[in-house]
Amino acid sequence: MKARQVVVVLVVAAVFYLALIGWRGVQLLTEDSWAARGMGVGVLLLPVVGAAVIVRELQFGRAAERLGRLLSAESVSSADAATRLPRRPSGRIDRAAADVLFETRRAETEAAPRDWRAWYRLAAAYGDAGDTRRGRRAMRYAIALERADSAA
């Protein structure tokens, strides 16, 4: 299955569960007890928060995908094609090779701190090294830098 299809399936499932939760909140609002009504209001807030999180994640994914397309369209260098990391028999990326690539990407980013391309590659290196939290933060910064560049 392609990543986009997986995202569609997961979003549909999440919306289904959020609708079920919302329906239960509406049912709680019709109860006679004030405690049940209060819980109904709280339960109705869950789908709102869930929908906001889903929208934010979809926007992040689209922006990251857009940067990837821009970067591949630029054909920055043949060095990017040579950064395919070796994999273990299980299919996981070799950690030592990912750490070496990460140090290279970090040095590139330190040399050009306002270049969104360097931050994009650093975010990918974070992901390869297994640090998704910092990778997402670096990707958000790359997105912000690219938006600032295109606005200027």
C-alpha cells in the first residue's frame, strides 16, 4: 500500500471513532444528571481536538512532501543519490551508517543555517537515526524557512 492510501485509511478510521465519541457526548447531554451533562460537554470536546490534530498533521505531511518534491526537482547534486543507507537483513537502516550521515548533515546545516534544503536533509537524517521528535522539529523549521524564502 502506498503511504497516501495508508493515510486515507487511518484518517477515515479516526473520523469514524471521533464520530462515535461525539455521538456518545450528545447522548450524555440528554441525561437528567448534571454530572452526565458535564461529561457530555467534555466528551464533545474530544472530537474537536482530534480533528484539529488530524488537520495539523495532514498539513505538515503535505508541506513536507512539497519540500521533497522541490528538492528532487532541483536535482541538487549527485551526492544526495549516493546517500542511500545500507540496511540490515531485517530491512532496518544500519545505525552506524545513519549516525555518520547524520554528522555530515549536521555539519552542512551548521554551515548554512538559513538554507531550508540543509534543514530538510537534516530532518531526514534524524529520522534515519531514529530520532523522530527532533526530525519533525527540523522539518517544521525547514518548512518555515522555505515559506519565508518564497514570500520574500
